[in-house]
Amino acid sequence: MNRSKKIIAAGALAIGIGAGAVISSPQVMNASSNVVLASVDWVTSQINPMKTKISDLEAKINSQQQEINSLKAQLSQPGTTPPPVTTPPVTTPPASGDLPSTVYAAKGTVKVHSGATTSYKVVATKANGAALKVIDSFNSATGLWYRVEISSTVKGWVFSGDVTVSKSSASAPSSVVTFGEVHLRKGATTSYDVIQTLPKGASLKYISTFTNAKGEVWYNVQTSSGIKGWVSGTLSEVR
């Protein structure tokens, strides 16, 4: 009797354990599956954007390769040449026989402008007979203009009607007449001190002409009272 009870109890225990194992197994499996699926989704979310970027790069590379192949095909066709290289036009200077090397001021005061019309600013003035080195010429609506070199850094344009190609044989200038109120200075720039102020129409004894580093013409003069100094060529005229 005791043996039978032990067998029955052991069987019941085995059945209980087996039943418990069968009941708990689906829960463990579901938890594990959820973890695995979450991991797969995360990896997929990281890989998909990379795949998209790679696809875009491949598309761009294929497009560029097609353009390269098209250019190669065009160049390989007979008679096809690459586009010409654009170069700045070369200005041909006038023939030596047409362009004088030097012109001479043919008026009491000749103005040199920054451009080939009188509307451009005056960069220098030259006294009668002053020589100007010619480097170019231009035919404008108002006539022929010469580009001249005032100094190594200053260049300008003078009207052909104000100069002559041959040196004037006229007598040397003897006086300077002011056509505006002019400062008589100690030197040939505005940085020098003013000796005195001369009125418009003052007549001064002409001594010499000087062109400073700025290309400005100044006249060395002497007043009727014997005072010597310099006046700007923009407000006076040699006669």
C-alpha cells in the first residue's frame, strides 16, 4: 500500500512539473522574441538611410560618367576640336610713320587730360614749346588726340590742335599771366609755404617751368618788386 502511494505521488509530481514547464514556456519565448525583433528593427533603421545615401552617390557617379563618355565621344569625332581659349585682344600700335614720337605745346598753356575729351580732369598743363612723348593716339568725335607720357607714373591725353609735331621756332616765353587768384609759393607743390597771394591778371617775369612728381606744371616767376617764387600752371599762363 505504501509503495503504491509513493508511485502515485511521484507521478503526480512529474505531471505537475511537466505541466508547469509547458505553461511557462510560451511567456519566455515571447520575451526573447520581442528583444530580438527590437534589435533587428534598430539595425534596420540605421542601415536604410545609409543605403539611400549610397544609392544617391551611385546615381551621381553614373550621371557624371555618362557626361564624360559623351565628351569623349564628341572629341573622338573627326573635325571636332575643343572650344577655343578666349584671349584678350591685342592692340596693334599705329605705324611708326603715322604716330609722331614727340609733340610740342603750340599754345601758351596746353592742358593734358586724363581722357580723350575736354570733359576729363586736367592732369597736367604744359607751357608753349614743351615737349611731350607720344605713346598712343585716338580719333574721337572731336578729333585726333595723342596719349602722352608726363612722367613714369602719370600719363594723359592732349588734343592734336593744341600741339605741333615740329618744335616751335617762336621766341621764348617772357611772362606769366594769372587768370585767377594765385598763391606764390616757395616751391613747386602746394605743400610749400605761401609767400604772397597774387590777384587775377597779374603779370610776372617768367624764369622756368617745372613738372613735379604728380605731373603738375609750375612756373618759377619773379614779381615786379623782385620777389621770386612758384605759381601753379593751372591758374596761370605763359606768354
